[in-house]
Amino acid sequence: MPITKKKAMVFIDHDLIIRHFINGKAFERLNEEWDVTYVFNDDPTTEKKHIFTDVHDLGLKEVFTTHITRARMGSWYQLYAISVLHHQRGTPNKKFRKRRIYEINGPLRANIYDALSLPGIFPMVQKYYLNRQAYLPELEELIKQKNPDILIYPSVLTGYYMNELLVLKDRLKIPFLALMNSWDNPSQKAMTTGHPDCLAVWGEETRRQAMTYMGMPKDKVKILGAAQFQGYRNAVPETDAELREMFKVPKGKPIILYAGVSKSVNETRHLDLLEENIGSGKIPDCHILYRPHPWRGELVNNEVGFFEKGYKHISMDPFMEDYYRRATSETTRGIDMANYEVTRRLLGLVSGTISTLSTLLLETVLHGKPTIAFMPEADMRYKFGAPKHLLPRLAHFSGLWNKPGVDMCQSDDHLVESMNGLLKGAEDPELRKTMLEYAQDFVDLSGPTYSERLNMLAHELTSNREA
């Protein structure tokens, strides 16, 4: 007699999630043991789409599409802002979060939201919004039709589905598992309509942040590692010579990665500093490999295009050249679905990295290599609509500061010293060992794979339901 499989519904509303979870094979074991339905959102009311991928080319067995609108998602925003301030109250991160809301909404609304987030007022505000918003019949009917044993939402912990599923999971009595996507999710986001039955995080650091900044109960936060970093568990198969050929960098000298950021600072100004100091000998002879961020935008004020510079000691990651040319000359649609297998080889090649605030800092640590967070005074202006000097205080980065092998360089004048320290640290095997040890606190890459852990957790959460 054939065994009846349990049913799962996976909800996806961004190309970023396709890149990290589907392309990263996070659902591989789930697809083997469960009947899985994938649900994607297509908002016909706006040109600001989040999914440009043809989802029917992903090789998924069963695909459905919903049409939740941007207006519907936006109607949750006020409660979201109030919830952020409520959960962050009393934490070191509260000041920065309020400042972000101030920059987006102005001082009057920021102060009103802050008042409505007070402990005695917030429950009434939340109840009002839940009554006003109600639930989406379209989504409820689809879930009833498929009758799943579990709802799974990989996301940045906001998005088209978050509030809707939090409401419907209680209404339909179905366990809801949320999977964090990005490093900043537990410390910067808020779930406005309740908590999922379980939140999967990267490691002990993000587990603590989910409890501190989102109010998640300890027993509802589980460590799965990071879906997109699973390839980092494996050694790079190519030799050093093969990797240098792959990335078109010179032989016989250390390679340092300069990693760009999504909301750019003037990155060629940073590259100019590196070029000048390597040329003068103040920084020992090395080669800088520039990797633009896979969803960077146009050039910022006074930023000169990379290919106009004619650098002698700097070249661009050849896998990102085409995207950089397009991003800096025209409006791009969506993100570049940069392959993590390429990033794995890149981090296997380099001796260390330098970046403004990007996840590449953490990815470098996961490889046991030194890194520099370059935050020069010349850039201490407005970025992301917030004062730049507040950004290093963000909770998800704060755990890295003062760790061995991680240098925060906040001045052009200190860049030479930082780069010399990085090159020296790259030759220290004890430093590498220390970095790999504390890296596990940020992203657990030990034991079963993400796909295996997710499958086991889904079974655990549905153990009381009939198969």
C-alpha cells in the first residue's frame, strides 16, 4: 500500500528567495518526501515587481500564482512601523530604527508611531489593524484547496505573504514556518500580526537577535544555517593557478577582494585610494579584484565609471562585468542572480576582503580570512536615507566588531595600516583557525545540510497532524 505523503505549501515573493532557496536546493529533501506546492506572487498593479524569473522554468512540480497587490501590502505599513518600535523598545537598536522611520515618514509620524508602540497602547493598535485588514479570501481558498500540513515562507521577514499567513495560520490551524533570508532580518524587521510557529535562523547570534528584537519565544527559534551558504561547506576543487585564470588576475601576488554594496557609496573613490597606495608602495604589492554588488544601481554623485579609470593594480570580477555595465548605464530590471558557486571560488582565491557594510564581510569570516569594513569619514553622510555614522551600530554587524581578523577602518588615513594588517593576518594560520571557530556563532555550517535540517524540522512541526 503506497505511503501517503504529507503536504507542504511554500510561498515565494522575490527573486532573491529564488536565488537563495530554490537555486540553492534548500527544498531538495522536502521535494523528495513531501507533496510540495509552490506559490508565487504576481502583482499586476505595479511595475515595481519583485519576481522577474519565469517560475515555470524552475522545474517545480506544482506552481500556483496569487495576486496580492502592493496597495494591500502597503496598508500594513503603519502597523509594521509601530511593531518595529514596540519590539525594539529598550534595546540599543531602537534609536536607529526610529531614525529610519523618521527619514521615511517625517518627524510627526515617527513620534506618533513611537507613542502607539508603548506597551499599554500597542495591543489595542494591533487589534484595530487586524480587524481593519481582515484576511485575504483568495489566499484562504487556495490554502483550503491544497489542504497542506505546513505553510513555509522563506523571506526577509516582511513581504507580500508575511502578515497574511500569520493571520491565516491561526484561522486554518496550520503550522507556519518562517525562514530568514538575510543577515539583518531578525534585528531590523518585525512581524506585525503575531509570531510564526517556528522561525528558522542562521546561528546562535541571529537566534539571540530574534528573541531580543522580534520578541520571539526561545522555543520557537531553530537554527538551520543559511540556505545560500551551503556551498561554503565544501572545499574549492580548482587549484590556485586555475582560479587566477578563471578570474583573470595576475600570478604570484596576493589577491584582495573589494566587494561593492547594494546602495553604493562612491566606490571608485575607494578604489582610487587603493590604487594610489599600492602604486606608491605604502601597501605591499597586491592585486585588488573589484566585485560590484549583484543589485547595485547607477553611479552615485561624482562616481566615475570603473572602465574609465585605467587602473594598473585593480581589475573587475569578469563574472560581474556585464551587469556592472548595464547597471551603471541604464535602469535594470530586478537583481542579478549571481551564482554562489562563483562566489565560493572567488572567496577561495582571495587572501582577504574589503567592503563597506555588506554580507561579504561575514562570508569572508566564514572562510577564515581577514576582512576590513571600510567606513571612511568622507562617506559619513546620508546613505539609505539615514546618517551613515549610525550604520556600523546596526545590531547584525555589531557582533563582528572587535572580533579577530575583522577591522573597522573609519578613515582614509588608516587604510594603509588596515591593509597591511589584513595582508599580515592572511598569512597567520592561527588567525584562520580562530575565525572559523567564532564564525559558527553567526552561521552554523556543521552537521546536516540546510535541506536535511529543513525537512526534519517540517516533520517535527507536523508530528501531531495526520499524514
